[in-house]
Amino acid sequence: MFTERQISAMLGQIARQDVVEIGPEQTVARVAALAHVAEQYGYAYDRAYRTGHNGMQILVRMYRDPHPASRAREAATIAAHPQAGNGGTVPGMRPGTVKPLPEAQEAVARLKDRIMLDVMAEAANKRQKLFAWGSCGAMVLLLLVLGMPIAALVGGAALAAFLGGGLKLGAIRRQRIARRLTDAGFVPVSDDHGRQRFLEPGRQLPGHANPFAS
């Protein structure tokens, strides 16, 4: 079964590495559920980004959390789920699936929020904004060269309105997600590159020992 093999592969990474990659997956729900399983083995969420053909898949990176509570959680999980990835129960998931049990649904939902924020922030970065507006300008210029000034005016205005509206809606959605995380007790911080991150109370951003922290 694919899910069983996927969990087994992830647990193999966990057994060998301080930083693991989860995915790539096509849905935020699935990658968030897998990330929750990794949390039960003492890992903490680092970041998510799009990958694959046309950026249609999502990859999550997590690091081994040295916090004592995380190490205790790992030991308890190993004791409670000794056959995970080999036909046995998986922490927080329904048997044979990556569908969260009721007690895990809230934690998975907050992971989905953190993943979505990272993915949406990536889509809204300056380079992509410049590319979008540059494409708009290129279309207008091409229509003018072809001797179609009215089409250039109308098409340019329509595309600019579409792009501007999309950016505004994206900003509103990110604000709503950030509010949900804050209401759930997550703490907003900025990393070394000025990116906004949300951490659980008492946690810190991964240090330079994490090769994916930059």
C-alpha cells in the first residue's frame, strides 16, 4: 500500500537524519498529516515550498527538535507504535491512512496553516511580482508593436486589475491564516531573511546547525 510505504520511508529518514523531507505531495492536507506524524517522533516544522512540474507539489522540511518535551514524545511514540510503517498503528492517524484521528485534527489543521503561509509567501515574493507585472508590460508592448493600441490599453488594464486583485486577495487570506495561528497561541517571529514564521510557545527558530535554516 502506498501510504504504508510512504510512512515507512519517512520513518527511515527519521531514524538516520536530523533533517527530513516530507513529500512532495499534491495536497496540503496530506503533507500536513505526514508532518504531524513526524512531530510525534520529535521533529519540528521548519518550512514548506512548492516543487515539481509547474510547482504543483508541496515539500515540507522538518528538523529534529532538541527540546526535552520533543525527545520525551519521541520515546513515548516509539513505545506505543512499534510497528508503524510495517502494518502497525501510526500516531494520530486512522489505520492504513493519513486521515487524522479526532485528537490530532486541530494540530494537523495548524500545520496546514503554517504550510499554507509558507507556500503563499513564496508565491507573493518580489521576484514573482516582478515577473507578473513584467509579463503585463510585455503583452502591452507586443500589442503596440503589432499596431493594436486599443487592445493594448484594454488588455493591459484588464490584466493589471486581475493581477492586483489576486495579490490583494492573497494578502487578505494570509492575514486570516496568521490570525488563526496567533489565536491558537503561535508566536510570530521573523527569520534572518525577514520572512514571517509562527512558532509554538517556548520554541526558537532552528539554528545554523540546521542546513536548511538559511
